[in-house]
Amino acid sequence: MRRTLFLVGSLVAALVIAEIGLRVGLGLGTPPLLRADSTVGYVFQANQDLRRFTNRVHINAYHQRSETLLSRPDSTFARILFLGDSVTWGGVLTDQADTIPEEVERRLARHCSQPVEVLNASAGSWSVGNLQAYVEKYGLFESDLVVLQIGTHDLTQPKSTSDVVGRHPSYPNENPTLAIEELVVRYLWPRLRPYLPEVPEAIAKDIGSESGPKDQLARNLEYLRTLVVDMRDAGMPVVILHTPNRDEVVPGGTSEATSYRRRFLRTADSLRVPVLNLASGWKEKQRVPRFYRDFVHFNERGNAAAADTLSEMMRARFEGLCGSATTMISSP
């Protein structure tokens, strides 16, 4: 009996220590939370400030991974709005300061006579339809320039819906009871499942429609046209940052999306939108494999490399961007 009590006590103590360690050391148990949105599909819940895997994640009042917007009425500064998917958002393995928008902000600030504010409106699995919907609902924040980050995988990706919020482990809308629970459900189980006997899926990750890639590309290009027209009507210039998958740019890599990209680039050209095409600029460069965390997402090196090229392009094409910026306000 005494031995049983000792074993039970040891187990409880080990679980408590593990729970505290996961919470304090890794930030598990408090993931960035999302909420369903009838227009956009889903957005991050407003006003979150947390640490995840030692990296800072701050979500402002407009569901952006950015600081509180500048708002002094007598301030003069340049505002740049990024719209994108998980590449722009950066993920919890990337500190807020190392995301592409933050990297661009620092580079422009070195050369600008006024302060620069770069906003990061993005979320994982957002497609062009979600970007258009975000602008439709929340506006353009009187920005001086808008950057659309559109990846190869976005060209044929349907607009993401709210179906996954609170149902799929990667789209939580509330904190788990335990950090250990999150470790198992969100991180360990998906890696173990391929090695286990098949079991029926309790929850299907159903994002988007059943249309084929060509039909979806056409739909996304219509979203893009609508988005660009809205920005032009608001008098705001726009630039596209096109981000490639890893296998498109590594030496010897191939791409099945070449024909889709050509059509996408022709559409951007017809809209007179400048495109920074990293699929072309990075192709088969020896250092490029070190820019990726996985098949799609950049690591800190990749974010910095993209920001270097993009900030140079922005300074060259938009000479008055931060030399004669107009007064901004914080509300859309």
C-alpha cells in the first residue's frame, strides 16, 4: 500500500512539474487563439500578448500580429499594411521581431525621415479570398502602401472558412485545460498517427470548396482584381510579394505550378501591380535551402532575405513613401 501511494505521489509530482515546465518554458497551454468571422473566415482574437516557444506573439485590436497602431493626430509617419498567410504571420517558431513585416519596418526606418509603421494582417491558411474579405470588413487603415504576400500554394487554395475554428487543434478558440493536453493533442498525436492503425477521423479539416485547381485559380484572380480595384479607388499603391515553395527554388527543384504562376503574373501585369517574384529571384541559389523552415515557410534567414529585397524594391519604386508621408490615424 505504501509503495502504491509513493508511486502515485511520484507520478502526480512528475505531472505537475511537467505541466509547470511546459507552461513556463514553452508557453504551452496558452496558444494564440482565433475566432470565427462570418466575412473573413477566421481572425486571431484581439489583444493577445504571449510567449510561445520563447517567441513573442502580440495581436492588436485589429487582429494583426502587430503593436498597437500609432494614433497621435499630430504625428507624421508612413504606414504599410501587409496582407498574407502563415508566411507573413511567421508562426510561433518565429519571434514577432523576426517576421517579414517587422524586418521591413526596421530596414525602412534606417532610410526614412519619418517614423515607419508596418502592420501584419495575416493568418495561417488564408488565401487571396481571405485577404480580400479582411479588407472588405476592416479596411485599409489609411495606409501609404499595401503589400500582398501571395505564395505558390495560395494560387489554387480556396478561401478558408470558419469550420475549423475550435474543432481542429491548430485553430483553437480557447485555451486547453492542461499544457500536457496540448502537447499530446496538437504536437505528439499528429506525428504518431501515421504509424498507428487507421481510425475514423473525428473532425475533418474542410477548408474551402470542391472546385478544381484551374477553377479555383480563376476565382482567386477575381478576388485579386477586386482587392486591387478597391485599393486603387482608395488611392493606395500596392505591391505583391510572391513567395515560392522550397522545391521550386532549391538546386534541381521542380514546380507543378508554373502554368498557374504565369497566369497569375499576367493578371498582376494587366492590373499594373509590381511583383517581387522570389520564385525567380531565388531559383537555384546555393544559399536558398537555408531560408526555409519546411516545405513552405521561411525561417529567420528567409524572412530577412525577403525583407532585404522587398525594402529595396519599395524604396526604389515609391520614393516618397517615407520622405513625405502624410498624417495617419489609427482607425480604418
